[in-house]
Amino acid sequence: MFTRFAARFALMAACALMTVIPAQAKGTFWQCVTFARQASGVELRGNAWTWWEQAAGRYQRGETPKIGAVMSFQRTARMPMGHVAMVSQVISPREVLLTHANWSTPGAVERDVRAVDVSANGDWSEVRVWYGRIGGLGISAYPVNGFIYPGSAPENDWANVQVAALSLPTLTQIASN
């Protein structure tokens, strides 16, 4: 009974992999969190609005933009999941270029788009971000938590993590059942 279940599971897993791989070849639909994690190396998961609190004690956080840092946007009624974007260049104390995904066009990556600090205190607590559909900054201002700096996470002891081995049957074994 277990052998048949394992064989069916392996077959289903193989079929699922065959449907995923061609989809990626056509192009990836990026979410902001997946892209920011890969681009910056900040290893956080979950909705963008949770990243700021998740980073506490794991990564340094601050109000100063630095290349490679993740800008953490607060969630709002218009942006209920929040947003995260990687700083690709610092232009001035109140202007940066961001590289991020899923902003102007759903699933698309935008590289080196302008973001301007419009906060009253110059602390990056509120920004305007270039929006592709209008080709400019527009009038919307977005609240920002601050910046999460990569490379400051404590070392994980991954060498001592035990991983369970999963032995899947071969296609020959499946066919014989």
C-alpha cells in the first residue's frame, strides 16, 4: 500500500516539475519579496509589510540609503501587502535609484527607477517612486519604515542542520508496481 502511494506521489511530483519548468522559460512573474530577496541577499520571507519587524535583531536597519539595502514600505489601504525594493544607486541624500518588481507592471522588474525622499524631516519616512504608466513620480507619497542592510545577519549554523533524506522510487520501480 505504501509503495503504491510513494509511486503515485513520485509520479505526481515529476508531472508537477514538468509543468513548472516550461513556464519559467517563458518568463518569470516576479513578486516584490521574491525579487528583493534574490537581488539583495536579505533572507526574509512573507509579505513585504512584515519584513521590517522580521529584520529586527537579524539585520541592521536604519534611515540611510545604501547600495544593496532593501527599502521597506509600510502597508497602506492602496498597498495592503506593503512593498520592498532594493537600492541600486544613491544619487543624493534625498534621491536613490531602486530596482524592484511588481510596481508599475504586474510581475515585471524595473531597474534603476527614481525614488525621492519627500518626508518633512529628510528621514526617508515618506517617498515618491517613479511609476512607469505615467513616466514620472506622480503625486502619490508612500510611507517607508526604513532600510534593511544585507550582510549584517548573524551567521547561521547551516553545517550542523540535519536534513531528512527522501528516497523516491525510480520510474522502473513505478512501472513494476
